[in-house]
Amino acid sequence: MQNILAMSEKLLTNNSSTRHCNVSDSNNIVCKSVGFDTLKTIWNTLSQREFDSIYGPGVCSSWEWHDCLRGYLLRDRDVKITAAYSNSLCVGILPLVETHQKHMGLKWKALEHWQEYAHTRPGLIIKGFDHKIMAEILSDIFNHDEYGSIKITVISGSNDERLLSDAICSCNLRSIKTTHAESGYIEHSDVCSEDGELYGLGKKFLHQIRRNRRLLHERYNMRVVFYDRSNQSNEFLGYMWDVENNTWKDDAGTSIPKSAAQSYLYTELFNKTIKRGWFLGTVLFCDDKPISYHYGEVYNNVYESLKTSYNKEYRKYSPAHVMRSVLIPKLLRDGIKVHDFIGVMDSGKKQWNAKSYKCTTYMLFANNLSGSLAYSKELLTSYKSRIISDAMKIITKLRNN
């Protein structure tokens, strides 16, 4: 134990010149801890930016999404919200949740961005891509000895990543980053004409969509209904539940109705965002029976497909693909150019000629004892993962030979 403390103290001493973050030319920025509800008016003003871009903030950056997290997943957690003000105007918000870490018998407190609990496209809530605002927020948090690290995820190659990287440099903080698997998206004009005709897809896939649409029309009188602000009806949630109760997910115990957290999140988000005009639900009916649905949000003029599923009895007709083939022309007509599939790229998304983006998680470490402990733990974890990965590659090669 004494050796561990000595090593950590050495790390701390070596970084003593950066004990506190100092950011030049930002004397007019003041940071303070604030209550969640006090930020409702300004929150979305800061997060609604970079329209029509997959690199801009998604709906999980909105006040409404964070309110849903606060209402269930984070209701019993210690949260810390730091806001930055310039001339009495809020210019940045960093919502964090406290976690407790330990390594080799030693314990410390760490912080994670709320969007770590979102699993959708993240975004920072900072005005004008000004890294000095983020640097001041990080400085304010890390100048309290109790916290050792902060975990934040951003879209790789985005303005948010550049902002965060510059803030880390300004504060002279240690950091470790991890890039995640690819997610998929399409630009509607790449797969659909202004007349609503699909094109640019594989011949076999396009033939299957057209064939299945025809069969569903002929055999089951198929129709597709959209639910948005002009059609504010709770019927959508009922249809969504009907589909979920007849999916393979229900058999596996992972459907929405069997998860209290998911049930709360999607119900509350629907109630909040349909009033704002962001929600867009799609349901495919066969003989007036709901067969498939898309639960979508349009935020910063990007359609996000948060949840989709279909009745397993109709699997051979690929109802989710058929429904998307009706949804895409509508989105294009409505002036929505980008379609985020959300989640890891898979074969189904690739059939739509999906492009890809990645997210990168940054672990930032304070220049104190807790930060040194957190840094050493992450390094060990990183090395261990790399060794396992390299070993698996060697084993695979030997097997193939």
C-alpha cells in the first residue's frame, strides 16, 4: 500500500506545475453549480446548432432527454451540473453524475457526462465552439480535490471533439481516449429521388423491398401512418407496445414493456418531444394490425431512429425495411436531409448504403492524487485490453494456418 501511495505521490509531484487549470483571456467567464430546472430556457438554445449534420448534437443533448434521465436512471444518483456565465448570460453547461471508483484498495470519486447513459449521438452544450468556456468549466470542477476524473464522449472529428481537445490542452490535463465501433447514417438524397423513388441501392435489396411492399398490399392491405405534432395521439405508444410484445426481443426478455427503465424513457420522451414538434413515429399496419414501428426524433433537422422493431410472424416480409422505404421519401419532402440509424453498424444498415461515423470517449484526469490513481487504473485497463486483443489475433492466425 505504501508503494502505491508513493507512486501516486510521484505522479502528482511530476505534474505539480499544473495543479490548477489556468486559462488565459477568459476572466469574464464565471462557473458555478446550478439546479437543473433553472436551465430549462437556455439549455436547448445552446444545444440546437449545426443543422443537417451528423456531427451536430442529437436529441440526447436536449433538456427534455436529460429530464427523462433525471426522472428515472439518475433519480437516486448524485448529480453535479456546472454552468458557465459571461456577462450574466449562460454560455455553457456540463451535466455530470458522480461515480465511486477504486483501484488496488484505494477509493476516489469520479464524474461522467449524463450522455454516457444515452447511447445515442452525443453533443456538448457550449456556445460558439469556444474551448475557453469548456476549459473554465473543467478548471472549476478539477480545482476541487474530491474528483479524480471526468468521462465525456463526443462524435469523432466533430467540432465538439476539437473543442474538447483544445480545452484539455489549455488545462494541461492528462487524458486517454477510446474510439468506439462505427454507427450508420444516410443522406436521403443518396437513396431517394425528389419524386420519392428509391435508387442507389443494391439491385437485390431494392427488388426485395418492392416485392415485399407489393405482397403486403395484396395480402394484408398494408398502410403506413405517421405520428407527429399534427397527430398528437397516445395511440402510437399502444401500437409500439403491441409490436414489442410480439418480437423476438420479448421472447428474450429485452423488449421495452419488460424493462421499467426503457418503458419510462420512451413514454416520457414521447410526451415531452411530441409537444416540441421533434417526435416522428411511424407504424406499418397489416389488416389494421400494427406490424412494425419506428420511434424517431427530428433534432437539429436530423432524423434519429431511436427504436424500431417488427412482429416476428411477418419477418419474411422485412416489414422494418418496407416501412423505412415509405418513411424516407416523407422525410425528404419535409426537408430533412440526414437519417441517423443510431447504434452499431450492421448488415441491415449497410443494405441502405449507410455511411459511418464514430464516437470517442475521453477520460480526463485531475492533477491530484485521485487523478493519478484514476490515470494508473485506466492505463492498466488499456494495456490489458490491448494484450488480450493482440493475443486473440495471434490465436486466430494460428488457427487459420
